[in-house]
Amino acid sequence: MKNLPYGQGVDWWAVGVIIFEMITGNPPFHYDKDEDSDEDSARDNLDQKILNDEVDVPEDMWLAAVSI
């Protein structure tokens, strides 16, 4: 990642990730194991997805859950 100091925002982001996974049963960011056979490459690709990609929110997710 960026190796920068962080504050409480990171903790709230992590709570959001956990809530997303609890609701959907899937993490908001994932990688294809077949595509990323090298563990270091997989970690780098996942880091890039976290930093740059939008989360695909299921269409049937409640608005209250999305707004969290």
C-alpha cells in the first residue's frame, strides 16, 4: 500500500468492509486465484483494486445498508 500514517478513518473503512461481507457473504475486493498464481503479485493486484476500483454493490441491497 502507501505506507503512510493513518487515523480513525481506516478503522471505519474496515468496519464498512466487514459489514459489506456480512450482508453479501463476499468481500468487496477480491482477486482471481487462477489469474494471480504468484502470491506477491496477487497481493499487489488486490492492493491496486482497493485503491482504485469501485465496489460493485448488489442491486438488491437495502438503501440503508448502502448508505452505511
